[in-house]
Amino acid sequence: MRIDVVTLFPEMFQSFLDGSLLGTAQKAGLLDIRLSNIRDFAVGTHRQVDDRPYGGGPGMLLMPGPVVECVESLLTKKDCSETAVPSTSIAMLTPSGQPLTQQILEEFATRRRIILLCGRYEGFDQRICDTLKPELISVGNYVLSGGEVAAMVIIDAVARLIPGVLGDSLSAVDDSFSGTDRLIEGPQYTRPREFRGLQVPEVLLSGDHQRIADWRKMQAVTATQKQTYYCQDN
């Protein structure tokens, strides 16, 4: 899979992309992650990429020209054809987008390519959306200084779903929000068997695989119900 990140601050990604699973996956050829600087497509002596909003208001908006031209430079004729649409996604990271879910990530993982647009300042000129027609994605009901951190969230979460990236192929299947039930994982335990008076549940030591599976399913249902109640209550 190829992931393109369109940003004003490509340097923010270097250590993130070089480390741990992502670095290994890129070296193995499972991921091809590339960074494109919006400012490279700005014109004028000062390479301006933002300006004040028409009608007044605080802050600055990203101008349409540099962003659109940056993305268009990444697109091939195949990407732009109707038959290629299902295999290429353009995602704009914005608080006004649809909430990011595991289902959306699973859909992204089936694509040949993802292009992530990272905003800054007060956001994007609307004509960027009108021209590129991206999917609008929000990583939560809060505001970040830019889309770079949100892009890292998507890259990390999608990478886990690419075959071969995780050491154990079942890890992603058993993750919270995965599978048909979309349950949260329940509590898990490792050595030692006792820590400051707290014991590992006896069922996990029983060796009875069916009992263990039933216990874990019950714990997952309980954890999911608690989170649902908390979200509704707040």
C-alpha cells in the first residue's frame, strides 16, 4: 500500500515513520509512505500558502492553489479514472469530518493508495473540497493545531491491518472494535500470577480453552457496555 501525506511540516513525520513497525514494514516493501510539502507548490517570493478569510474572521485559511496542485501532482491518469476510484482514497483531516472508526480504517486498508491532507491554521478553503472531493475524516471531537497528528493516527491504525505488518496475523483480528461484534477487549494478564495481592483470574490458568474463550467474550461484552453507557452519559 502507498500512503501520501500532504503537509506543511513533513519533518514532523520522520522519527514516527522510521521507528518500530512502520519502519520495518517500509523496509519489507509492505508500505510505501511518501511526504509532500504543500509549500513546494506555492508561488511568489514568500511561497505563500495561506491568507485571510473573505468576510473577515480570525486566523488564516490554506489557499486552494498550492494544496490542489500538490495533490494533482501525485495523481496519475489511473487514479483519476472512474475504474480506479475504489482503489484510491483522498482523505481530508478536519474536525468537521465523519468520526474515524475501525470500519473506516478497514475500508482504507483495502485501497491501493491513500492520500492524507493535513490542514493548518483555520482550515481549508472550501474550494479545495469542491475540487478534490475528498472524504472528510475527524479523529475526535476536539481541535488539533494541524492534521499531522491525525494523519499519524490513520497511518498507524491502517498499517496494523496490512497483512504481514504485525508479527501475529491474529493480533489485528482480536483488537478492540474488530470482528463482527465490534467489542472492546476485556482485561488481559501476564506474569507474575500475583502482584501486590492481585491475582490472575483462575479461569485463565485452567487450560480449558472453551472456558477461557467464554470468559473473554463475557469480559469484552461487559467492557463494551460500560463504554457505551459512559459515552451516552457524557
